Amino acid sequence: MKASWCVWVLLCGLFAGQAATAAELHVAVGLAKPPYVEEGGQSGMEVEIVRAALQQAGFKPVFEVYPQARGLMLLQSGRVDAMLTLAPDTPVEAFRSAPVLYYRNRAIVLKSSGIRLEHLTDLARYSVAGFQNARLLLGPEFTAVMARHPRYVELADQQIQNRLLYLHRVEVVVGDSLVFHQNNRALGTRLDTSAELAEFDLFPPSPRSVGFLREEQRDAFDRALKALQRSGEVARIVARYRAAYGFD
């Protein structure tokens, strides 16, 4: 009887351990991009929203930091369970969640340059620095214009965009406005960012979603995200980060 009891206890422990492991979700996160993803990939506006929704859905998220191309490869090969966040044109086969938030990509110039931008095709006249994979993520018209642009460069480290603009090495940078202004703060005294800027809305708001390996995990996440949006928790997370970074 005693032996049977011990076996039963061991089996219960084994099944409990398997359940805990099954609830663990490995999530690829891109490189630091404050305020959306902070250094180390464990915090930031979008990381915190995704964590809250995954926990509400019953998962234990484990965030792992990778460059975007590496993260996409790991998701495609099934070596991670999910990746945040994906733009509509991100080239990966995955079950995409409802939008977690929206980026505001803009064309940013030094006001003193006198540059005026009304259409995407106007960018062809100027040197341009975009973020990594911008050609794939900002729509077909941008892709077409940049495909034949001899003075276009993409950068994984978006702080370099700020340096290039303020040092007059490029005339236009393309990226999310919040990321650009936070990079100015992060660079501090290492770069004179006192020059006035002009920003042009050439791009529509870009929805960002989580890509999942499994449809049922995506569905559970979407239900939890919707509940958090209705409760006001998502808005509170966004407001907290905007205030912390001085955007309000």
C-alpha cells in the first residue's frame, strides 16, 4: 500500500511538472527599441501588454531577445512559440494576433533643411536612412521607391539614424516617432539634438501583432487581449510608459 502511495505521489508530481512546462511560452523579442522594448527585452510598452495578455490567457511567457531576422527564423522553424511584434508585411508564416498597438512611422528631417514631403515619391530626391527591413514593412509604394534609390540605407541600431540626421550625413530618417525621440534622450550629451525637426505623415498607422506558432494559442491571446482592452489595462500601460518617457 505504501509503495502504491509513493508511486501515485510521483506520478502526480510528474504530471504537474509537465503541465507547468506546457504552460510555458517562449517568445522572441526584437532588440531594444524604447519605449516599446527596453534593454534586455523584459520590459517596455509592447512587452508589458503582451506579458499581461499571455498571463491572463494562462501562459507563462519567457521572453528571449534576438535580432528580428533571427527571431523570424526561429519562429518559422518552431524553435520559439511566438514573436513580438509583427507588422502586416513581415515575411513570416504565423497565426497573427489582433493588433497589440500601432506604430506611427514618419519621415523626419531637420527643419533648417527646408525639405517638404507630401508623397512617398518625394523621398527619391533625398538621402534616406530607414530602420531594418523598412523596405519590407512600410508598404509596396515605399518598397518600389527605395528599391531603385542609390542613397538609401537600413540600420538595425536606430540610434545611428539620429546620429546621421543631426550630423547631416542623411537628409531624411524614416521610423517611429516615439522611438526617434527616445533615442535622442538616450544619446544625451553625446549628440547635439537641439536642432528643430519637421515630421511628415507619409505612412498610415502600422498595426503590430504577435505571431504565434499555434492557432489555439493565438486565439487564447486574442481573448485575453480584448478583455484587457475593455478593462482599460492596456490604456493604463500605454499611459504609464508615455509618462515615464516624457511623451505626455
